[in-house]
Amino acid sequence: VFGSSGDLHIVNKDIAPDGVTRSTILAGGVFPGPLISGNKGDQFHINVVDDLTDTSMGVSTSIHWHGIFQHGTNYEDGSASVTQCPIQPGDSFQYDFSVPDQAGTFWYHSHVGVQYCEGLSGPFVVYDGPNGVNDPHRALYDVDDGSPSRYHDTARQVADTLLAPLANSTLINGMGRFFENLCSQPTAPLAVITVSPGKRYRFRVISISCDPNFTFSIDGHNLTIIEADGVNTQPLTVNSILILAAQRYSVILETNQPVNNYWMRAEPDAAGPQGFEGGINSAILRYEGAPDAEPTTSMQANIIPLNEVDLHPLESPGAPGIPVPNGADVVLNFTLGFDGGLFFMNGVRFIPPSVPVLLQILSGAQRAQDLLPQGSVFDLPLGKVIEINLFGHNALGDPHPFHLHGHAFDVVKSAGSNFYNFIDPVRRDTTGVIQGRTTTIRFTTDNVGPWFLHCHIDFHLDAGLAVVLAEGVEEVSSALHPVSAWNNLCPSYMSSNIST
Ligand code: C2O
């Protein structure tokens, strides 16, 4: 267990998580990376040391703390090209931030190119007090003990090449099977999650996918959702969860079935291998006392899927602003487009600027039109209600998981719904956008600095599906007081360029 402070070495390593050896980039030399955890209110000090040598996958890096607000610490967000320059090999960057007002399930990953697809990611959990003592849902579960074997369940793809549109394998807790053809029965070991009977477990499901969305289920068991993306929800019982790249759910699983082995399934959309033959897309839920064997269970006959509109926050502040469409102080409309292998937001492809947006602001740029990349930065005044409409134009059919840094937002209109909900919409940090439909989110600008808004299919971000929202630009130099010197963010960018 890593805890909340220490050195996190970023290394190259050959591993075979699905039975086929490949080179990777790993945090702490393990996949997924070590669990970083603390309690609400803790200060985190993570010194990221770049030990990378394999130039074929890129040797500079950064770590983004996905879902952590970074109130007043925009410069610790870890987004290369937005808040800092990439960390260079042989260098290190110490991330210092506190988490005063959030508890739940987060993750960390590289924010350079498509580097997290090479393995650089891990779980990040903030407990609501020691052992979750202040968690309003604490009475609903018996076990949430941080043991990796039954704790964070992560599904990801392994792509052989970055250009491969298809994932080869699905991994759960870093294990899975590559299934080539019927003649080569796969044998790589699967993750085994061991549970004792008669208990209620909190499982934290994190999608560290680079592309596919996954339908997650466990044979014979219901899943009661109590948290989505770091925000407590009213309990909602389902047995099948569609989880998009970067989304997280805490679910309660009651071990109320006969002692046995049960399949845990994470089936990808068309971007990954289909079906469950030979144990692909699967892990094993094993009751103590069950034989050391693979399950023979089948999927539930009655599928109760999660529908995002059925999720409601536990404490329901309602969406900010006037409860009608366009009833916000600022309304931004974005159309997602796809053309010639590239992606566009309102016709503009995001091209990472050589000087990160934050550093541009500190150097004196004040207006969106002065901030690079041109046409991709939008400045937002502080203390306003923002409504963003994301319309999927010619954007391929699949749900595009849109993530906003620095905030959780209210999903007042889910992509799959025809209705607005301003009263008790789910509040989260990643939601889907579908071709031909509009997703509408709202939030209040209370967090100074530039924040990425982007598709979390990493190949799409790399191909331009992103914008930057620069919040309170004029406040940046007075409101942000970095622990480290500004020029640590970009040692190569002369501090004399910074006009603070
Ligand atoms: Cu998971 Cu830009 O982030």
C-alpha cells in the first residue's frame, strides 16, 4: 500500500498481463499502479520520478489525479500542455495537494499523449474518515479494506499498437486472457477475487480503458451502486453496469449465494474482443471454501441495466441556474465532429500548445483569443453558472466519455434521455456523448485556472477531441500560490517569461 505520500517511479517493464508479453510504462513497476489512498482532508505528496528509457513509447510523462478538484492548486492537475510541461526522463515533479471536500473512487494516469494506454495508471481512493467512519453509506457494507485482491476492479485493454482500433484483451485487476483462435485455448491466469459468505462488500469499479466501454456484471449477484465518480448516490440496485472509459462506481455486493465460483464479466463494445469463450473478458469471484476451479455459472436471465438518469446524488443540491434549458449565465455549445481520422470541437482540432495554457496566462495572456491553441480555449468568468451542450455530430456511433477537470458537473440531460432533470441529476466527472444527440451539463465556476474538457477515449483526445476552459483568467496570478516555484512546471520555459 502506497498511502498518501512517497516516490512514484515511472518505469518501462515487459509484462504479460494477458499471457502475451509486451513492453509497458508502469507506475511503481506494477500493473495497475499501486493504490494511492488517504482520508478526506489529507495532504498528498507524491513525487513522480521519471525513470523511462524506452523512446518508442515516449520518455516524458505527467500524472493527472482524475476527479480530484485541485481547488486553488490548478498547477498540480498534471495535464501536460494545459498546466505543466511533461516531466523529462531523469527529472521528477512533486505533486502536493489536499483533498478537503471529496471522498470516493478516483484514479491517476499519465496525461501525455496516449501514454496511459501503455499501462501508466492506478487507483486513487479517498476515504471519508478513517475506515470510512464518516461515510453516509458506511452502514451498508462490512468490508472495504483496501486489499487489492478484492478491492479495485479495473478493466482495461491491451492494444498491440497504438493504431490498433481494437483492444486485444480485457484485463480485470491487471489480469486477463488473449484469445487468438479456437485452436489456442487461452490459459493465462485470471484475477480471483476471494470473498467470505454472508458479508456485504464495497467493490470499487474503475474503468481505466483507453477506448472500449464495458458491460460489467457478476453472475448470480446484484450490484447496489452507492457512488459514481467520487460523488455518493442514492442506492440503486442493478445487475449490469455499462461503464465508460474513466468512469467509476462503488457497488455493494452481498455474498448471499451458495459457496461457489462465479464469473465476473466485463464485456467490451465492438472496440474489444467479444463474448466469454475460454474465460476472456472475465475474472472469478470465489467464495471461501469453493474449489480452486473456474466457474460454470451463466449470466443472469433478467438483466437490470444501469440507466444514468436513474442515478441521483445522495445529497441533492439540484443543478445550479434557472431550471430551464439555457437558464445559465454562460451557455457553450460544442459539436463533436469526426473527419479523416481526426476529431473536432466546433470544427477545431485540439493541438497541444508547446507552452502550457497556465504558463501562457502567467506570462500575461488574458483573453481566450490570445491563448493557444487558437479556437480551443474558452475563458469563463468566476462565480457563474455554466451550461455546456455537447452534440455528437458525425462522431462515430459509440458513447464518447466526456471528462471535465477541476469539477464534478450535473448531467441535466443524459445522452440517452429526452428529458432534462434540474432537480436531482447525477453529479459526476465523466459522461457519455452519442452521435445525433445532445448531452447537457452544468457547473459553477469556482476553481481558478485552465481545465481540460475532453473525450476520455485516449486515441480521440490525441486526435483532437478536446477544449480548455480557462476559469477566472485574471485571477490566476493572485489566486494560485504554488508550493513549488512556477518554473518547476516547465523547467525548460524560462521563468523570466512569467510576469508574476
Ligand atoms: Cu482522466 Cu484529462 O483525464
